[in-house]
Amino acid sequence: MIIGIIGAFDEETEKFIDMFNLIKDEKSNREIYTGKYKNKELVVARAGIGKVNSAAMTQYIIDNYKVDLTNTNSILTLFFTK
């Protein structure tokens, strides 16, 4: 399974990049980081602000990384609701 996580801001995606030791995908001209966690592939992307950017990035990672599951909401709540 390939899990895609999309954030608008650096603060949202940096937590995942650091936590899972993801590396930047140099093949892409976009802010996309990849790696693995417990036999699951992860794709973390910075889309920028707005629904259009989020939708465009979602489609991009679906087409290019064949993600099975994406999350574009509640990223900050995973880390800042304690």
C-alpha cells in the first residue's frame, strides 16, 4: 500500500519528513518526499495553499506515485491537539 500525505505548509509536512526520514524525490520538480514505514510506502507532498493546489497535487501523486490512500485534511491535528 502506498500512502500519500499532502500539506499546504512546510510546518505540516516537515513533521512527517523528519519523523519517517523521508528523502526528496529528485525526479520531480515538486516538493515530494518518499520513504517507507512498516512495509508501507509513504509519499509526502507540499501543495501550497488552496483547494486548487491541493486537488492538483492529489492528482499528481495519484498519477505518478500510484498512491492508494491520500490525506489532505487534519494534518496539523495529528501533532498539535494534545
